[in-house]
Amino acid sequence: MSTASVLPQSGFFGVWVVRAAFVLAMFGWGVGFYGPAIYLAQVITRTGWSLEMVSVAVTVHFLFGAIVVANLPRLHAWMGLAPSIALGAVCTAIGVLGWAVVWQPWQLFVVALVGGAGWVMMGAVAVTALVSRWYAAGRPVALGKAYNGASIGGAVFAPLWVALIQGLGFPGAAALVGVVMVVVVAGLSVTVFSQTPERQGQSVDGYAGAVVNVTPAASAGKTDAARPAALPGKALWRDRAFLTLAIGMAIGLFAQIGLLAHLFKLLVPTLGAQNAGLLMGGGTACAIVGRAVAARAITYVGDRRVIAAASYGMQAVGSAVLLFASPDGVWPIVLGVALVGAGIGNATSLPPLIAQTDFATRDVPRVVALIVAMSQGTYAFGPAVFGLLQHSSAVDGPMTIGPDSRLLFATALVIQVMAAAVYLAGRRRGSVDAKRL
């Protein structure tokens, strides 16, 4: 960083961008990421369709989203970041309303495509792109604050969906949430997301003077010379750091989404629908605590891959608690959900921060888009695979926490441990991550 003027600018607009990105993440994850677990149970109850078929529709929702994610940088370049986010809100609203009103199985898969495409336009790539415009040195903290919206989305929308559905019915609840989401996100797209530092006459990170020298490399505690060389073309696919980052994120989220897609349904026989929704929301809220702990740990530990591995280790402990919980053991169930939930946020927020330190600056946007697309393409199969695990248990009547679901939780535990090991395997020899946020 230059020793020239580095005084903070008054009224830095990046602060509002982070706040707006928080709201965007709340709607994106609350409706498109955590919502399918509620939709799955509602569709089965309303139509009587099989768990396996509806689970496959959830898989299609996430799988098609992965295809869209891989092409988002091109969509942003063609349409613009703000308009694509607004379009995503419209598609997500149409998708969730479709889940509530379809009467033929083929229609369920059509709306899964629409909703799957829409929510990813409001997801990780969009949030990262918005924040990265305004922050370099302060990016870890800014991204952490923005991604907290995803955790709040899960905490708020899980019980909210249950309450709205009970009061308005699924179609009424879907219509209300969809309209509010479109109005809010479209408004933010026009007033906030369309702005850039250049348009506002401000500088990255909100400093006046020679802030152009404040780079992500400097913020990560590495000089440009110490950072890895750029990896153009196919060279990226032969890089151990990239492969382990992509694989670790993909399999970790596979276990996480597969588990979350069915957890609400498993909790209902023991807790009831309303309490199950509250616990799902509370577990997701724990992600805020987990992300705050991770941010603090980066300050002292430095190596972001170690923090990511520890986060999955905590999720594995939570899966182990659920594995051995009994159907009437409410407090062990609460503890298990809280531990799993504490790692949820880090699964999506830490990989972009790892990319910031492990790759050349110009490679970071490409790496983030690819790892998000690959992980979503993988975890899209989580709901269907974990649904088959329940089917293989051959239980008559609704499955519950306990012996009925042990295969499901054991599978999640093993994959979470594997994800932690893969993250650690990709550490660059002699590398030192950010010592300070």
C-alpha cells in the first residue's frame, strides 16, 4: 500500500452495497437454497407423489442452476450485473409459485428449471461480484457480512414458510413471498447494484488517495511476486490447489444439501411442523456464529484451508450426534442441528476467500465461478441420493431421527470428514494466508 493519502472517504457507498448484498443473499438462499426442503414436504403432502420423484425435482433445481452459474460471468458481461440479479428474482418467484400449484409431475420439473436458474443469479457469484467491486483489502470482512444474509435467510424463511403456508396455503405464501422479493430486489438493483466506485467518484475500500495500490494480494499478506502465477486455459485444471478447492467444496456441499433437504421432514414426527421449522431456522442462524468464529480464527491461524477443514469437522461432529440420537431425545437433536448449522455458512463463504489467497488476482473471478458451478452440479444430486438412502432403509410410515435415519447421517459424516481432508491436501507448501482481516 502506498504511504500516500489513505484517509477513509466520507459516505463510502460500499457500505450500502454490502447491506444490499446482505438482503439479496437473504432472499436468494432463503427462497432458492433452503426453501426446497420445505417445498419437497409440501408437494408430497399435497399430491401424494413419491419421495424419490420429488427429490429428483429438487436435484434438477440445483443441477440446472449449476449450468447457469458456470455462464454467469458471460451473462453479467452481456446483460450487466444489476439487470441479471433482477431477472433472477423474477425467475425465482415464478419457480416457487410453480412448486405450489403444479398438478402434473412434468410441470414440477419445468418450474424446477425456472427456479433453479433464478436463485443462482442472486447467489454466491453475484454477491461476490458485487462486494469485489468495492472491496479488496476489506473483502473478507465485507463478504462475511454480506454472506450473513444467507444465514439469516435460512433462519427466517424456514419458520416463515411454515407459518405462511399454515395461514395462507402454499400458493398464497408463494405468491406473497415472490412479490415482496421481486419488488425489493428490483429496487436494490436500480438504486444500489447498478452503482460502481467510478460512478460514485470513490475508490476501492473507501480510501482517498493512492488506493489503487491496495490489492487483494496485499490484503492477503502476499506481495504480487509471492503469489502463484496465473493459470490460463487448461493449466488451472492441472493445479492441485484448484482441484482440491473445487472437490472439497463440492463434496462438502453435497453432504450438506442432501442432509438439509430431508432434515425438516425427519424432524417433524418428533417436534411437529412448527417446531421443526423453528429448529431449522435456529440451526441456520448458527451459521452466523460459525462464520464470525471463522473470521476471527483467520486473524490468528491465517491458513483459510485449515479453518475450512475445522468447519467441516464441526459439521461431522453434529452428524455424529444426530446419528446416535433417539427419536425422543430432543436436546441431542437440537445440539446436532446446531453443530451442523454452524458450518453451513463457511461452506459457501470460505472458498472465495481461499481463492483470493491461493491464486493470481486475475484468476480469482474465474476460479470462483468454476468452483461454485462445480459444487452446485455435484450437490444437486444430494437430495436425490439422500432420498434413496432413506428408501433403502425400507421403513413403513414416516421416517424419524433415530434408527430409521442412521444410514443418512452416517453418509453425511463420512463425506464431511473427506471434505476436511481434501481441503488440507491442497495447502500450498510454504504458503501463508491472511494474518489480518
